[in-house]
Amino acid sequence: MKINLSTEWQAVLTDEIKKPYFKDLIEVLDEEYQKYICYPPAELIFSAFQSCSFADLKVVIIGQDPYHGEGEANGLSFSVNDSVKIPPSLRNIFRELNDDLDSIFMSTSGNLEKWAKQGVLLLNASLTVRKDSPNSHKHLKWNLFTDAVIQIISDQKENVVFLLWGSFAQKKGMKIDRSKHFVLECGHPSPMSANQGKWFGNKHFSQTNAFLQSKGIQKIDWL
């Protein structure tokens, strides 16, 4: 299986992708993709890195694993392909975005590539999943790789905004150096969490832009 990382990201992650666990992971993925239907398509597994350069990285949004329905996952956390019905969590993200930025925008597409190209790393903890089987690749040691990615960003960058939505993402981001970076936490945008009052009103989008601008960094055009 080809590792579709840019030259830049390969240089940043060179030590990690040489480790035995990562080589084992790629071998197991080869078998998984041959035996089962898995998502996203193999060429999109590393889309989060293809779409967001390390040099331009401003924001990290951590998800859990890709959508497991046919044609949904495109390798970016919370994002779906253009033709796919917008999932409930993403609808809630767009609703909060509208409320936060006092907008009446509602996208007809759930593809978040526009965010990624502005420096938002949409990183799932596991980058792959079997069809109709959520968390089915959790055991493949993706967590070692994505933990390393988060640690490298924390160590090598400054003034990155980390958006940690839900307890899973918050545990994933526990080792972020908060003296160098801006970390925002709230409940997950899933309907269950949102309906319990843990999501709406977090104002993470406006807070992110205010922080970036305070550091002289171009804000994100979320809409």
C-alpha cells in the first residue's frame, strides 16, 4: 500500500514512518483492504496530510474514525464527499458555526476540504475503518501514529489552535503543550451530546479566529 504523504510531511514524520509498528500497520492494512471493503479508499487514507501542509498548519480538529458508510469518508475528520447527505454531527457543526459567526450560511456539501486547504488539519485518531463497522480498525495501532502526529505538531509548531470536541479528543490531546498553543474543549457535536447542552454555544470558530489574528496569523474562512 502506498503511503500518500507529501515530501514535507514525510520529512516531518520520517522517524515515525520508519518504526516497526508503522510498517506492520501498512502490511495489515494491505490485507484488510484486500479481504474487506474499507474506507476511505486507499488513495485517500492520508488526505488530511495531503490537503493541509505542515508549514501552513494553524488548527487541528481531532475526530475518532472515518464514516463507515459507502461513499462517505474522504480522509478528513467530520468531512464527507460532496454528494453525500450531511451527517448529524456535521449538521450540528454547521449550525454552531452559523450561530457563532452570526451567519445564515448552510452548506449543501459536507466536504471540508476548503478548511483543510487553509491550514486546518482534520485528523481522525484512526485513519481507516471497515464498512459498516465503526472503530473496527482501532486495534491496528493507528493511535500510535496519530498520537505522534499531535506530539510533533505540539513540539515543532507554535500558536496552533487545537479543537478537542468530546472526551475522546480531549484524552487524545492531553499532552499538547498549552503554554505554546491554544486549546479549546467542549462536548462532541453528535446529537446526543449536543442535545445535552454540551456543544451549542461553544463559539470555537470565532475564538479560533480571534486567537489567530492576535498572533498576526490569517484567520480561517469557515463559511
